[in-house]
Amino acid sequence: MTGGSASAAAAGPSTDTVDGRVARRHLTRQRIVEAHAALLREGDLQPTAAAVAARAGVSVRALWTNFKDVEGLRAATTDYWIDADEELVELVDPAAPLEERLDRFCAQRQRRLERLAPAARSSMIALHRSPELVRSRQLHIARLARELERIFAPELDGAPDRDELLRALMLAASWTSWLLLRDDLGADVDGASATVRRTLRALLTERATPTAR
């Protein structure tokens, strides 16, 4: 028995022990990220490490043990927001009538932008000094471009100035435009969504009306 115990000790921790540590570390990281996101939702756009740790129920030391720096925490929180955003994505058939596509795209865009609003507002504060936030911004821009290209493929493919039209659609559906409508112009959610839809429709149908000469 003694020899067996010595051999086991020499072999190191058991698989169950290692698996348990990994699981606990994963749960701790998850709690920290969720705490960070919760503080952003509540309007604390630049929460301190102490505030995040307190909300997560861990020490500041544990926070930095799990995330070596602020950029690491931002990266994990970015993944959290992207996963949350993916839950709201609904496929829109590009073969459906334009009015139906506009309704469905704008409805889900409204929900997604409102959910992402806290993260987007926070990122604007530190964007100039955070490579991770720049990466996140570019990721969201690329995702928007892909969605617009898929949903409005018939209109884009038939446009002589496809790239310009795509840029105009991206501008209309962007977080920046949503921020202007909601924060600067005081539009409510439905009003902002109606403005975005009107702009997108005008861009997509402008060639349907002959140009006056």
C-alpha cells in the first residue's frame, strides 16, 4: 500500500483532479466575463478590475490569474458578445420579396444593435488604444457586409456601382448610424428602426424610378 501510494504521488495529480481544475478555471473565467458584460449593460462603460472582480465574486488577483491583462479580458468579452449576437441571427431568404427582406433584416438588426449597444459604447472610449477593440470592430463590420451581400444579393448584383451601393447600405445599417439616431437625435427603438428601413429601401430601389432629365 505504501509503495502504491508513493508511485501514485510520483505520477502527479490524477486525470480527475486535472479535469476538475480545468472546469473550475473555465467557470471562473465565465463568471468574470459575465460580470464584465453585466457592468457594461448597467452603464459602467469602463469598469475597474476591482468592480469586475467584486461582481464576479473573485479576487482581483484571481481576475488577473485568468486574464493576463485588460486586452485578454476584452478579447474574451468580445467573444461573449459575438455569441450573444449569433443567438439573434435569423436567416433571410434572398429570393423573398424585397419588402419582406427589409422587414426581417431591420427587425433583427434592431434587436441586435440594442443588445450590443453597451459593448459598442464602451469600445468607442478605448478604441484608439486597444488592438482587441479594433479587431472586434472590424469583425462586426465584416459580418454586416456579409449579411447585406447575402440578403440583398439581387439588388447588389444588378447595380452598376455595386461596391458604392454596399458601402451606402453598410452606413445606413451601421452601429454609428444607430448611435446617431438613438443618442443624438433621441429616436426610440421603433423610430430608429423605421429610419434605417426607409434609408435602406431608398438605396435599394433608387434605380427603379427613371432619372428625370
